[in-house]
Amino acid sequence: MIDRVDHLVLTVASVPATIEFYRRVLSLEAQEQNGRWSLHFGTQKLNLHPAEKPFEPKARFPQPGSSDFCLITRMSEEEIIEHLESRGILIEEGPVTRIGALGPMTSVYFRDPDGNLVEVATYSVQNVNRI
């Protein structure tokens, strides 16, 4: 019945700070439409809702720092770590092996300005063809 995730919503303390962070750290593209901001990558996006006035409809208890999500890259674990460190990002955990939607993957964890846990992972060669 379900094919893929289209978007996720992040409730954030500061939309500009969040945009700056995700542009600088993960090269996501920010777009504004009708006063609403989103961050785009591949065929998905992260919608940004300001904590002081989240858009309707919304989660029952929206608050900054309550999300944790995984983003997939084709970079190696070494490249991920080098990339994050070059941008001054503190790695919270990793590289560690986890089980993703397509099987084993190697993950690195860090936090965004609101404290959301961001996991960037890479699949092994045999799973890359399934993406």
C-alpha cells in the first residue's frame, strides 16, 4: 500500500538556524513556499515548523529536539566522518552497524541545533543496487 516517505516535519526553535545548519552540514536545499520552509534532498523533504507557531495540522505535542531520523548517503563511513568533522560537527556515535530498511548499514550519529538525533548511514555494496 505504501511506496515511500515523502516528507517529515521538524518542529524547530529557529527556522533560519536550522536552514543554515542543514545547508552547511548536509548540503540540503532550502525552499520557501507561501511562508513555509522546507529542506530538500533526493525526492524527499523535511518541512520546518516554527515551535512558537507550528502549522496545522500538527503532532499532538510538537517540540524542538523530539525527532530522530536516518538519512542515506552513498559516501563511505570514512567520508561521512571526515565531512562532518570538517564542519565542526561532534559525532555522538559511530561508525556502528545498524539494520536499515534494506538490511545492514553503517551509521554515524550527530545532533542538529535543536538536539534532534540525525543518523547518516551508508549501505554495503550489495544493498546499494536496491536503493
